[in-house]
Amino acid sequence: MGLPALPTPWPAARAEPSHCSEMTPDPRAEGAPASAEDDAADKPAYPRRGIRSFVLRAGRMGSGQVKAMETLGPLYVLPYRTERLDFDAAFGRHAPTVLEIGFGMGDATAQIAVARPQDNFVGIEVHTPGVGALLQRIEERRLTNLRLLQHDAVEVLRDMIAPGSLAGVHVYFPDPWHKKKHNKRRLIQAEFVRELSSRLAPGGYLHCATDWQPYAEQMLQVLGAEPTLANTADGYAPRPDWRPLTKFENRGIKLGHGVWDLVFTRRS
């Protein structure tokens, strides 16, 4: 059986300032630059972020990843634009859409997309080898319900995701920024959670997971303090069936490390 029909290549993204010169990414983070000017009437009110939760570092690309970026990138990597993303047009169908922030090398993302063919998934990652690796998995597993964005998740959320448009958000193992002086770089902060919640449809879910207990405690505090979200558990949640165990996570479990899941839903 042949591969399903490929989507139409996406037009080239608008020119943007380079962001690779000073920053270097944790493969588990999200990321990228800021556009020059905002249309204040069309942008959410929260300010441009000065502190980023990621750094960009050079990563080695295998020949397969390079080829995937060249041949599949135009088909599955959406260009960052300062305009709302039309999910129906991007996927060629109408279906619930889930946003994943920081998919790393993309294995878990691909597994979720395979297990949930009825849903659309948009994955955000700044790490180029990770984008290339997930493109390879898209081809290998013949996935038609997955699109990627290689850009700063904060800016994608601000500029491209309409309020109330998402069925869910996944944030798995973001960089914990272990040192106390770096805690301000953590992605899960009150302001960002407020914006994530605003993009969820009523009943939509926000699912976070971390293997760093101090970060888990911060996540629980921040998510619990957001009035538009409701915890689905009494504290931390059991790992939902839709989140597969990663190789990294399996190694940690064998070493006795903990993993904490948090699942909150958007109030009506």
C-alpha cells in the first residue's frame, strides 16, 4: 500500500531576524525570536517575553534528518506567521487539535498521533535535529494528523493560536532549570499558563509532566492558582493512557526517579 497523499507544500515563511547567534536548545524545550512590531489591536495583552525558557545549541544532524528537513519540511513544517493559524486548512479536515510544546526527538509525539488518529496535533520544537527526526517518523508511520512548527512557543501561542481553539495542550518534560537563580526561566509560569488556558476550548485539557520534583511542585502551585483551570486529580494525576513512556523516562524509573503528571481542564 502506498503512502497517503501528501499535503500541499507550505509557502515560505516571512523573513524573520535570526535567533541562533547567542542562544544554544535543550532538546526537551521549545523556542525562537521576536517579531519587530505588534499590531496592538490584534495581539493579546501580555508583554513580549525578555527571559526565554530555552537556549539554542548546535546539534548534529544525521543524513536522514537532513533529507527529511529538505523533502518533508515543506510539507509538514508550518511557517511561523503573525496571523491566526487555520487548523482546518493546515490539516485538510476539521478535527480537535492538540498543541504540544517541546517535543524533543518526537518519538512520544508520533506514538500519540498514531494512537489518536481522530485528533490533529501541532508540535512545537526549536531543536532542528528533533524536527528532522519527527519528520522521519511522520514518513515511516504514514502520519497525516501531525504538523510541526520550529519557533518560540510563546510567540506561536500569542500570534497563531486563536482563543478557545484547542482541545488540549501537552507540555512534557520541559527544561527544569535546576539552579534556583534560573527558576525564572521555567516555562510553566502564571502568565504563560493564563495564556495557555485562554487558548483551550471549554473542557479542553492541559497536561504537563516532569521528572524534577521541585518543578512538579511549582507546576502544581501555578496551575492550581489559575482560576480558569480545574485539577482532574487530588494533586498529581496518574499518567494518562495517551502519554507513552519515553526511553529517557524508562531509564529514570529503573533508577528510582519519580515522574509527576498534572492534568487540568478548562472550566466552562
